[in-house]
Amino acid sequence: MLSAPLFDQEKSSDATSYKTSPSIHHGALDAGPIVMTTRTEDGRFATTEGTLHVSKPFRSRSTKKLRAMITFEPRKTHFDTTNEASGTNEFRGFFTLFWMSLFLFTVQTYISSVEANGYALSFAFATMFSRHAVTLALSDLLLVSTTILCVPFAKAISKGWISYYWTGAILQHVFQTCVLLITVTWTFHRQWPWVQSGFLTLHSFVMIMKMYSYVSVNGYLQWISRRSIDVLAELDGATTRVGGLEQALRDATSKRAQAQAASRSAETPVTDATSTPMEMCTPDAEGVSIKSYTDVKTATALRQRLAAVSKNTESERGAVNGSERGGDKVEVACVLSYHPDELVAGLAKEFLDLDSELVSTGPEQVRWPDNITYRNFAVYQLIPTLVYELEYPRTDRIRPTYIFEKTVAFMGSFALLYTVAECFIIPLTPTPDQSFFRSLLDLALPFMIAFLLLFYIIFECICNAFAELSYFADRLFYEDWWNSTSWEEFSRKWNKPVHSFLLRHVYASTRASYGLSRTTAMFVTFFLSAMAHELVMAIVTKKIRMYLFLMQLIQIPLILVCRAPVIQRNKLMGNVVFWLGLYAGFPLLCVAYVAY
């Protein structure tokens, strides 16, 4: 099941409380406690251990796309045995009790089956979902292999051969539509059982979302790169208007020196004229780190660099700047950002804003388009996320014991899931002549147990294992959805990878590109998610009934109703209603699609 976006994330205030996990330094996790942070106007997070700098949405007046606030930081899942916070939770014993009770229940089921039938399991279900295993594996391998075409396509965009807005975007959507159509057609042609059909369809959705995020982010950065070149050309013209580049640099350096002299405290070390020039970094009002150079030789070098940059501006318009060239431009803009003329200073700060989008905020400082490589894409494919970034928080090593732990947990959980499915779901598959309410009652508990086990297998075992293999440190694949008091809260907490994708690439994108209101963007996001859900159900059941589609759209008015203060104040009632809906939802869908 896909996820709806977190719509309340865009609500801004001067002091919004956030929780952040311990920081990471070159991939090494810090085992410190969780600290509360307060977000300030400039996009920083003031914490008890210092200030946390995160990638913020670019909000310049010329920005074409508004990127949603999706941040990656070192975090762990709630049920991870290495999570220090969960290890001290008062209810951790209930987690142990759950698994022990489920194990005893499974053993009792096996014994009863042996006494009644002579065997513990018939393995009829295993025979069904293992059918055509080789063909399914080859089909899935071909599906994953086609995603590699994103790399040469992104390279063509970075070199200016294809303009992403809008030629590249159209080509991207056509290709992804073809991938989906071919996958759906292939599953129907093979007449696979519902397990094989559902797996390949869901995996095709995952690959399509990964491809979309990879290409769209690189296409967005192409536009940012071109815009930064235009702003640099405007900056060159503005410096000519105020007396030339040399005079502009002198004025900017003089103003910065005056500001430094006025604000320098007694404890600040003072350097003499013969000492090494001091490079200072100061954040401006936009949250951009600005460097100041007060040495005459440095200023002369900057003038020469800007002159060389200006001569090559037109030739660079169709391609990305190299890392060294980009560094020269940033140094020049850092100086001019303190110019007394508002136009010159504004253009310099805008260029710094744009350039900051082209560089990652992590320790590697990856600059676009240096990220467009086959190796980078292969690592991105392994990382359990659907949102592409230039750089992710990383761990420093792979722990074999951790991989072994998640593998054993996967195998044990899958054995429990298989037992529940074969003994308590398949034998009770509803038929039209059975009582509707009796079918709901018989299937409610088995479906709930199956859902919990499937959730644990995917988000705790598989995602954590792939995160460990890819050195991925941000492992918040879910939040405490079991405490949800509304369907809105559940939809944004139980499946964080899909939620982040919908938030950035659907909800925020439609608002920024088409100027949609919050309510309209919410409807568009839910509509797209509902259509994807219904497509999966149509492929699995070979029926078009639109039951799941309608049930998802009904959530929109329910979400608006649940925002009423009277309902929000009663957390217990909200949680009870949530669990009742979840208990009834799974068997209701099963009865509706199978029997009718």
C-alpha cells in the first residue's frame, strides 16, 4: 500500500520543534541521545549540541521548482535492536511478548494440523507462489536493468544536449509509461498467480519512482546551473555599472572590513598586515555561508578569476561548470555579496543561493554533474529510498552480524507469515454464498497479523539489510504509526520512503509548477496514489472494481473532519477509531474483490 504525503510539513513558523538523531561524522554514527531542535528563519536547526545545517528549499525569486523539505540524517528504526532509544522504552517487553506469543501460537497450529491431517503444513500455497520462479526472476532482472538508461539520459541533460524543461520531462514520462505498460501486459500475458503478478507490478512502481526522482533532480539542477550562469552575467553587467569590477571589489572589501572592525570583540585574534590573510565565513540572512577575503593579493586574484569567468559565460551556457571553475565563481560572489549597491549584493547572494543547490551538504561536497556516474546510480539503486540526493549520510562499515540478524529475522517472520496465510486466510477465502459479516469476522485477525508481519519484513528486515549493504545511515523507514489518531497520520508514518516521494515529487511539485492550492494538491496526490493502488488490485485479482480507489478518496473528507479541534483533543478515541478501521479494512477489501 502506498502512502499519502505529509501536508502539514509546509506549515512554517519561527520556532517549530523537530527531533533529530545523533549526528554523523564521515559515516560514523554517534551514540548520543536524541535532542530537541528548533528551526529558525534561516533554515538552520539550533540544538543543545550546536547548530545542525540541513538542505533547505531554494526560494529565490527566480526559482522554477520548489523542492519540499526532505532531509536525510542518521536515524534508526524503532524495532532495530541497535536503537538506544527503543532499548530504553518502557514497552519494550511487549515487543518480546508479541514474538513469543506468535511463536507459541504457530507451534500450537502445527501440532493441531499434525493431529488432524498428519502433516504440519500442506505447502499448497508454496507450490502456487513458487511457480514460474525462473521466469519471474529474469523478468525482474530485465526491469531493473532498464533503469540504467537513466544515466546516459542524465548525462545528455547535463551536457545541454537535452533541455529538461520540457523536452526531457516529456521523454522521461513517455519512457516510464512504456515500462509500466510493458510490465502490466507481460503479467497478464503470463497468467501468473496473484503473488507473482503483485510482486512484479509493485517492483515496477518502485523502479519507476526511483527513475523519476533521479532524472527530475538532475534535470532541476540543470536548470539551476543555467540560471546561475545567467545571474553571473547579470552580476558582471552590474559591476560595470558601478565603476567596473576592480572598483566593485574594492568597495565590497572595504565595507566588509568596516563591518568586521565594528563587530570584532576583544577576544578575537588580530592579524597584522604581514600575516596570512584570514578567510572568514559568515552566514547572511538567507542562510548562505559567505566567505570574506581581506587580503589585497587575494582580491587581485579574484578580479582575474571573475574576468576569466565572464569571458567563458556564454560558452558554458549549455554545459555544467567544473568544480574548480565553480569554486572561483563562488569566491568572487562571496566578496561582492557585501557590496554597498543593493543590486550587486543581491545578484551575488542569488548566485550563492543557486550554487549551493549544485553542491551537496555532506562531507564529500559532491558537485553536480560529477554525481552522474554508473557507480553513483548503482549505489542509489541499492539504497532503500525513493528520493534522489547528491549525497546521503553514510555509515563507515558493513556489520556482518547485523546482516545475519536481519536475514534470520526475515526467514523467521516469513515462516510465520506463510503459516498464517496457509492456515487461516486461504482456507477462509470468502465466496458469494457466505455471510458477508461472518467472513469479515473470520478474516479480521489473520489479516491484521499478516499485515504486521509483512510490515516488519519489508521495513525492518529488507530495508535495514539493504541500508547496511549500501552504507546508508538514515533508516527511518517508518514512524510510530501504531499511535496514529487519524488516517492522515497513519499515511505519512507507516511508509516513509513513499511518503517522501509523494511529498517532494507530487504534492510540492504540483503546488510549485501549477500554483495549486493545498487542498487541490492534496486531492491530486491522493488521486494518483489511489489509481496506483487500484491498478495493483486489478492486476492481482484480474478485476476492475474500484473499491480500493473509492476507499482511498474517502480519506480526504475524513482527514478534513479529523482536523477539528474536538476530535484532535481526544487522542484515545482517535486511536481506537484508527485501529477499528484498520481491522475492518483488510477483510473488507478481500471479501469485496474475491466474492464480488
